[in-house]
Amino acid sequence: EPEVTQTPSHQVTQMGQEVILRCVPISNHLYFYWYRQILGQKVEFLVSFYNNEISEKSEIFDDRFSVERPDGSNFTLKIRSTKLEDSAMYFCASRQGLGSYEQYFGPGTRLTVT
Amino acid sequence: AQRVTQPEKLLSVFKGAPVELKCNYSYSGSPELFWYVQYSRQRLQLLLRHISRESIKGFTADLNKGETSFHLKKPFAQEEDSAMYYCALLDSNYQLIWGAGTKLIIKP
């Protein structure tokens, strides 16, 4: 059964550096999402992406954040000038669309900013 | 405001006992509600969707619009049910709004 994959599983970076979190959604899915979960807190929506553009974004998704689908398979989240408070688990999800509401999640990338 | 509330951070029951994980929501439109489960070291996965009215792994959840609730129930808990359970609401922009999650521990 196809799955969403994410790399790396754990990323450690120094404050102020840039990180790129990678996701490979399920191949026939059209809608893509990033969520984050700070340790001990609830899952929070960051951004949704469809037809090569951002559909919606939350207040968390400030101008340090960007998403890209550079080719037909990858969906990346870039965070510039990382802050300590960016430390969290980042989940990618994809949805087929066309009347299907289920979002399929990747295993997550744990980002630690030191 | 759109909100999902799971009042219990932790629920611990004995194997064979009934389980009820509470979820309340606040939403102005017609809600679409889900339960997601995350087993230890695994990804989030969809357990139930209210529209489908299925029973998955013995779990059921009924949408009660009067009480704005979508509680998850299972009559007889099994040890493999131990996991984090998240209630989520799909808003009009197809974003999931999440509850804080309930950690369910099934004691042998």
C-alpha cells in the first residue's frame, strides 16, 4: 500500500540556520499539507498546497516558512532563520481530492533547534 | 471559533473494560469529524470518519449535534488499543483542526 514518506526522521540544526524538510506524498494525490506538533502540545495546521500554490496557511506559517513542489514527487518545507521555538515534530500529509477527505500522514520529522 | 476539545489527557482502563474517549467541538457549519490514532512509533492514521458510520477495530463514534460531541467508544478494551487518540474537525478549507489528544493505556 502506498505511503507518505518523510526525510530525515530527525534533523538537528543551530538557531539561525535554514532547514529543508522533505516529503514524498502518495503519487496520485493532489492536495498536500504540513502540520507541526510541539512536544506535549496539539497538532497544528501550517499550510495546504494545491495546484502548485499555497491554498491556506496559518499564523504559524510566517515569512520564514516556504513550501515547494520542485518536481513531480517531492513536497518540501523550508524554514529560514530557525528559532528555538521551531523545535517540533513536522508531519506531511496528502489527500487524493476528488471527494476524498482522508489525509494520509507521513511518519514525521523531528526538528531540534539548538 | 472553531475548536476541538478532548478533556482527558490520559485515560487508563483495564483490559476488557469499556472505553470512552471524549471529544467536543465548536463549529458554525455542518461538521465533518474524524478520529485519528497514533500507535507507539507509528504515524498518525485515520481510525474513523463520522460520515462513514463504520466500526473499526471495535471502535464506534456517533456525532451528537445537540451536545456537539463525537465520543469514541469501545465496549471491551484490548491491550493493543493503547495509543494516542486525536479527534479532528475538517473545516470548510479542508484543514484539520485537532484536539489535544488523549493517551489511552490499557492495563492487563
